[in-house]
Amino acid sequence: MYNTGKIIAGLVVFFILATLPFLLNLGKANAKIEPSIDTPEINAMPKKHCVEPKAFMRSEHMQLLNNWRDQVVRNGNRIYVGSDGNEYPISLQNTCMKCHANKKKFCDKCHNYMAVKPYCWGCHIAPKENEA
Amino acid sequence: MKTVLPFIAVVILVLLPLFGVTVAHQTQIFFGVVVPYTAVAVFVFGFIYRILQWGKSPVPFCIPTTCGQQKSLPWIKQDKLENPVTTMQVVGRMLLEVLVFRSLFRNMKTEMKEGKAVYGSEKLLWLAGLAFHWSFLFIFVRHYRFFVQDVPTAIQLMEGMDSFFQIGAPLFYMTDAVILGAVTFLLVRRVYLPQIRYISLAADFFPLFLILAIAISGILMRYFFKTHIVAVKQLAIGLVSLNPTIPEGIGAIFYVHLFLICVLLMYFPFSKLMHMGGVFLSPTRNMANDSRIVRYINPWNYPVHVHTYEEYEDDFREKMKKAGLPVEKE
Amino acid sequence: MATMDFQGKSIEVDDDGYLLNLDDWSKELADHLASLDGVTLTPAHWEVINFLRDYYKQYQIAPMIKILVKEIGKAMGPEKGNTKYLYELYPGGPAKQACKYAGLPKPTGCV
Amino acid sequence: MAKLPKPEELLQINYNPPPTEDWMDRPVELKQGNFCWGAKGKNLAAVEFPNARDWTPVEADWKLPKDWEGTVLEAMADRLSKYRSFKVFMDICVRCGACADKCHFFIGGGDPKNMPVLRAELMRSVYRKYFTTAGKYLGKLAGARELDLNVLKEWWYYFYQCTECRRCSVFCPYGIDTAEITLMAREFTNLLGLNTDWISGPVANCYMKGNHLGLEPHAIMNSIEGMIDDIETITGIRINPSFNRKGAEILFVTPSGDLFADPGTFTAMGYMMLFHELGIDYTWSTYASEGGNFGFFTSNEMAKRLNAKIYAEAKRLGVKYIIGGECGHMWRVLNQYMDTWNGPADFMEVPKSPITGTVFDNAASTKMIHVTEFTADLIKNNKIKLDPSRNDDLVITYHDSCNTARGMGLLEEPRYIINSVCNKFHEMPDNTIRERTFCCGSGTGLNASENMEIRMRGGYPRANAVKFVRDKHGVNMLANICAIDRATLSASMDYWVPGVRVTGVHELVANALIMTGEKERETNLRGEPLPGKGGNE
């Protein structure tokens, strides 16, 4: 016997599972994701720069932060020397978030998009933002 | 030969996109759009085609391999999962088979010791097989975060589980280590064990090398040669919403990873990897042992030439009468 | 198929040396077949061979040892009606060896 | 005939194939003692088989028909379209190797082509060449090869070295059953007249005379009369079974080995004594006088042709249902094929025990039950009187037949009976019984005498397990429910485990059975003094 019904049913399930990403995105536009650097602190900078170049920060910031934590917590070292030779205090709240005071429009933008949940805010207090 | 050639093939498959996107930027369209669409189409329709091809052949007889007590007298306990008679019991048996590799769990090792055969426990193949398939599935599902804009909680939970130990940044996935370990074991086993090496074909090494290369490229990308991950998701979403774009800033390593996956997808329907679909069609596992309870129908059953009783009696009538046997015709 | 030359005639035998055609058999051929195994047929051997041929004529099959033992015992007396006696006569097994000399096909036993 | 080496010589086994060899480069070598003689032309002609002629496997010329390759490939395409099992099993093997050391021939011989996976690859390689694109173009690299005379000889040699026991299929993660592939290989070889004498002879016999042994009606009567005499000597009771009797309630069908070869005959005596004691209304048939089916070792069509007799005779005699005797492959066929081939058996009724009233719903459609199902039900309902101490000289172990274990699941019924009729029973190790049972080594028509080496090799794993319980518990009797087992395990026990004998379950039942009006028994069915009767304690 052929089990036609069961095979067709199985194939329908397979088809749905295999093309699920397409089905889930039917008719949805590809959202543009651009973290905002529009904060008073950054706007006030004569030459906009972070502790490291933008491309490096984009892909390596998690490692840098991880490293910073270890430096402070384990080694008591509170100074970071950037690749440009400048010294920066190692501090999430006083260095990073001083400029990037807009967590929702900066950090969360990509993190939410990528479904990444950094555990920074498990210990640190998230900045109180004035504007939503 | 059967080991080296597949290895060389995979190396070439790695180099193709690597040089492609590095040397000529325009090939990104090819590797990022054309190949993925082709691969998905080949995979989905190839898979369906193969299943339909198998389905075209009927199952003429009810031939389950029974691995436990049959259903007979009411006071004898039937082994419902190993010798099913109802559809639900068959489903149970199949679930055990597909989800936990029940049959492979029975595996054991035969050795000659002190002049006699002894059977030792051998669960490594089962364990490695299970680890490989489950981590592959886990990793596959985890990748859905690239394909849906609002990632469902379930996927996030899975990811949380996978990176439960919160080692390093980005968080280390356990399944990455498991799949590398399992595939390596399966590969080493094929090279090292004489029996397995003897039976192996190039077609057994190729998928292992390919999957290993996929896993390694993925791991390199996540932990070492990082790429612009948001752009990657933009590309992915573009593909699945049928509105492909090639965002800036995606490294060659991504195209290597993607291309190898595409090759795997295209290779899948035409290879032994179809065991994924085939296991559901295996008559020794997916049938109920009920052929004495309900008549099983063979669609091509045809009349055959038999030696009838009448012919038999004609041959032996005198001898039968002499021996006192009743006959139809005197 | 193998053949065997005997008295200027070519006789068809199977792979184990059993005659393919019962009609090719003769007493001389039996003696010859036995001599190939280094056996000289005595009247005691012939009792068994004759019984086998009679049984085969009637039933188209060689008897099982149990029947052979019983029938030989009936015909020749109880002291000969045992397996031991038959094996002494035919060390290669009464079924196999005696059937060969009797020109019967190789016995099948259980199938 | 090749001389059979001593057991110690046979056990010089290396399970590791040559490290650098490619199996396709190893030419087939037909080793004496490992194959059966070729089929005789007259037996093939008797069942209208093609290319009927006498041939000799060791000769270079196999007298094959013209374009035999075309014949095989055409048949292959045909079977691929008819058997999903064949098609799927050609495609999905991943060569994980779980089956490799599960085959009794590999365990007892070490020939790498007896690893089930490789046996199947012998066929798959040809399949790939002619039925897959990769195989067509990549050839050997894709594991493909052309069908030529060497390949055909290899097929013949190794597929007549597979007993279709299905043990590999138990361990395969996809349930790939080498038996399905062997069945096909045998279909193909039979299209070229390449069967063995030991299979085609019984097939021709069964077709023309009703049973494998070629017992003509009066020979059956003669044989059974001998048994009846023996029963009378032992019990003082004269029983009177009937043959070809119309209107009987039950038709009884057993393998013909039980009618004509020790120790099967003792099992047959056992059935008759039990049925007599119960007074049930049953008949034997001389036309359907074979439960086994050597056609199943030939081709699907031949199997169906031989099997057709059972229902035809049940219909002619007007019986209500059928009881089948102790046999292995017979029950694979009865359980999984008979109703499909030759049913529906709607002229009969659902089997109902005339003694206990138990209705056998599990045979609602085939109308055929196994005699151990019938007897286990009797014992459970206390319908027969038993004295197990009569079997006290026996220390028993039980061998599951491949087919009743893996093609049916008849595991507890015989054990229940044995434990009811005997006091001393010990199981063999778990890895060697029930669904993991080892073949006797001589199934599927391999029980000839010219292939003793391969039979003993194949029988080794079973014997090895018997030896374990013989040494541990003093086991001296191997019980089973298969006619081929009874014949071939006797030989394999003599070779590997001297001192252990072989019995059918119903011989044990009849020894323990207290019959109404019997005299005090002095001997068992074999004519040996009962325990306590001959001072042989």
C-alpha cells in the first residue's frame, strides 16, 4: 500500500518547517537598524570618536566590555589605553554611558534586533533616560 | 582516495567564496543571493521529489521487524513500543526511533576473547549520533534569530539555555562544542576503526567534512573573525522576505559559512543525508504487526500458477486409495 | 554435472557422486562405487541396499534411519535392528553411504 | 566434498578487514564448504523456471542466458517500483556500521563481505551505477560499479550466505533489513536459473508432492503410523489421527521435517498425543503437508505458489480454522505474507479453542494460530495434566527462532510452556535471545551438507551462547520451535557443544503430559528411560 495520505501530510509539515522563515516574513518590510548617536554629549564633541574606531567597536564591543570588567574587578586597573594612545577611565556608567546616554536608541536598537540580552544591567543600573 | 578527495572538495568549497568576495566584490550578489535561493529551492523541492519517488513504490507486505512480545493471549504482556499493533503504538515506536535513536541504543560490540565471542557494551556511537543530531537541530533552530525580526521568546529561551554558563563574550554556546566533538568523533571513527573504514565511501566522508567546515566557519565568525552581525541579519531578512539586499560591512567569513550551508542544502536530497526523510518511510519500523488481525493488501498481487488439489489427486490417486485416504474422484 | 565412466559407459552423477538416474544402477556398479570408498560389499551390506531400493521403489524417497533400523530389525532379527549395527556396516552414515551404493539420490533429511 | 576443519581452526577469526584494501578490488572466491551445489535443471523445470539446466558453481561457465545483465537490470527496475523497502534501503544507509558485527556469519567467519552493510553494498553498488546520476558519472568514487560476471558470482555466493534472519535490522537506526535485499538478490538470480540444489529440490517437491521432502501421500501415512506405534509402545494408548478429512474443525499444518527426521518426529508425536488427549476434531492434509516454504528463499511468486495450498486445502476440507506447528520461516510467511498473497480467508471462522473457549483475536483475519499459542492457553486454563518431573533429566535452554522472534514476536508463549512442563530451565545471555537471538546458521535453505563450513561458522554465535549455559548450569537440551533448528542445531551442537541435544517444545509437552488411561511410562518419546526409571539419574 502507498500511505499516500500520511506521506502528503508529512511533506506538508516538511514544507512548512523548511520554508518557515519565508512564511514568517510574508509581506514584512526589512526594518532599517541604525543605532542613534544623537546625544548632547556626543553632539558637543568637536571630533566624534569612541575609545576605539567605529568598526572595531561594532564587532568587538562585547569583548572590550568583558575585558574592562575583568580589569576592574579582578585586577583593580581602572585605566584603558586606546589604540590611539589616549587614556580612558574604565567605567560603563562614566565612560560608555556618559556619551551613549540613550540606551534605548543606542544599545537596545541592535540588541533587540539580534535578540541579544547582555547581562550588563544585571549589576549596573541602567541610565534613566529623559526622553523615551 | 575516499578520504582525501572529499577533503579537497571541501577545501575548494571554502576557497571559492573566500576568493570570490575578496577579489571581486560584485560576487556578493552571487554568494549572498543567487546561491542561497537556489540552494533552498533545490533542498525543498529535491527533498519532496525524493520522498515522492519512494512513495511511488508501494509497500506490498506487512514486514515490521518485531523487537518484543507480540499481542496474543490476554494474560501475556504485549511490548507495545517494540511490537506495536495500533497506530498510536507505531507512533510511539517511531518517536523513540527518531528522537532518541532507540535501535542504535541496542548497539554492542563483538570481540573474540580467549577463543570465544563476547558482546560488550557499545554506546559511544549512539551517544555521538544523538549529540550530533540534537546539537545540529538546536543550532539550526537557534539561527532563527536571524530570520525573524521579532525573535520569539522560545528561541531566546533556547539560546539562554545554550549559553547558560555565560562564558566569555559573546557568550559561548555549548552546542558549538558538542557538534564539533561529535562530528570529530564520527570522522575519527571512520578513519580509525578498520571495519568502519572498510565500509566507508567518499560519500560518507564528504558530508562530515562539510558539516565540520560549516561548524568551524560559524564558530570562527562568532568568536574570532567577527563580522557586522546586524548587516548579516539585514541580508537574511532581505532574503526571506523576498527583497534581497547586500548590506555593507559583511566579512568574507560569512560568505564562506553561508556558501557551505548552501552546498549542504543542495547536496542533501541526492545523498545519504536523505535518511532524515527515509527513516519515516522504513517499513520495518513504521508498520503495525497486525497482519494476522487485518488483511494487508498488496496492490500488485496477481494470480499465480499453482498445483491444485485435483492435479495432486490425479498424480497420486491410486497410492492414496491404497493407503486408505479419501479421494474426490474414484 | 560430473560423469563417471563404468564398463565403457558414461554415467551421470551429482556433485557428491550419487547417481542421477536410478536406471543406471546395477549390482556391479554398486560394487564399483563401494570399492571407490575402499569397501567390499558383504551380504550384510546387501541386505541394507536391497531394503533401501525396495523402500525407494514404493515411496520415492529414502527411508529415515528410524524406519531403516526398525525394518532391518524386523527382517533380520532384533540384534541387527539398531543404529550401532548399521553404523558398523556403513561408517559414513547408513543413510548417506548406503543410499549411494543403492543408486538412490542423496537423502535430504530435514528441509 | 571439502573436509570440515576442527572447531579450533574455524575460530581463528580476525574481525578487522585489511587496512588498505578496497572491497571492490577483492575478487570473489567460491570457497569449498561455503556454498551449496547448483540447482538441477529438472527441479527448475518442474516449477517452470527460466534457464533450467544443470550447472556447477565452481566452473567458470555458468551457462547464463543471453543478455543476462539486461534481465537483471530490468528486474531490478521492476522490483524498485514494487517494493518501497528495497528502494528506500538502497538509498538511506549511512554506513554507520552498527550492523557490522551483528551477523552470525561475520561473527563466526570474519569475512568482511558478511557484514550486513557490505552485503547490501554488493547490491547497492550496482544500483548506484544504473539508477543514480552520481553513480553513473562518478563510478567507483560514488561507490558504483558495473554488473558483470564477477559481481553476479559475488551476489550468488554472499546472498546465499545470508539467512534472512533480520538480526541486523534490529540494530539499524533506520531498520534497514538485509533480508529484504537478499530476497531481491535471490529473485534476480532465479531469473537466470541460479538457485541451489538444496532449495530448488525441496521447492519442486513441495510444488508437486505437497512437501519439501517429497513425501508422497502413502509415505506420510507410513511415517505417521511408525510414530503411532511408538506412542503405543510408550503410553499403551493407540491414537488414530485422520488425514484429508472433510468437515474437521481444525486443519493442522506443520513443517514436513517433523514427519520424517529426528528429532522433529518426536515433536510431531507430541502434537498428536496432545490433540488426542484433548479429543479435538482435527485433520492432517497430505496435499497441504508443508508449513515451511522454500519458495520464500527463491522468489516472491514461488513462495506464493507453494503457500496457496494451505488456504485451498482449508477451503476444500471446510475446516473452521488452522493450527500451525513449530517452524521458523513458516511463521514469518504465515504471519506477514499468507493472508496478503492468498487471502481473504473469509470461508473460515476466527479461531476459538474448543477446550478453553478462548477466542484468538490476534488471528482474526488469517484464521491461523501457532500451536504454542494454543497450548499456552490450555496450560493457563489448567486443561491438561502435567508431570514436569518426567523431564527432570533435562536441563533446558530455549533458542528463539529468528523468524518467530523478529517477524512475529512469539517470545513468551513457548517459554511459558517450557516452564510449565519442565523444572530445570535457564536462559542464555540477554544479548543472544529474544529479538537479539542468533540464527542457527543454516536457515533459508542453507542446511545442506556440502556447505558445512559456513553452516558451522554461522552456527557458532548460537552455539557459543549454549556453551555458556552448558558450562554454567549444566544445560543438556536446547529447545526450539523450528524444524530447521531441530535438524541443523543438532549438527552444530555436535560440532561446537557436544553433549547438548535438541528438542521441539511439544516433545517436552508430550513427555510431561499425563494422558487418560495411559500405562505407567518407562521411557520418554525417544525411548530412553525416564528419570528414576532406568537408574540413569
